[in-house]
Amino acid sequence: MAEDRYRVVIRCKECGEKYILRGRRNDDGEYETGFKRCVCGNDEGLNVDATPE
């Protein structure tokens, strides 16, 4: 079975910046998108919403 891709929307709770990325689920159930942190420096407290492509 091929890995499913997801459209991942990440929104920063501190500044409200929104990122729309594509990613896949890893073995831990998290989404791998390559996203590290928001432009404001926040790397915690992010809203993550994913939908299958």
C-alpha cells in the first residue's frame, strides 16, 4: 500500500500565522512536513489540522 499524503494546515497560536503544507504520517502517528517553527520563533502550541489528499 502506498503512503497516503495529507494536506496539513498549521496555525500559530501566538501570532496567527498560517502554513499549508503536504506531509505523510510517520510511525508515531505524527505528520511529517519538514515544518520546524513559526516565523515568530514559536515551536510549541501550534494548531495542526490534516486532511487526506
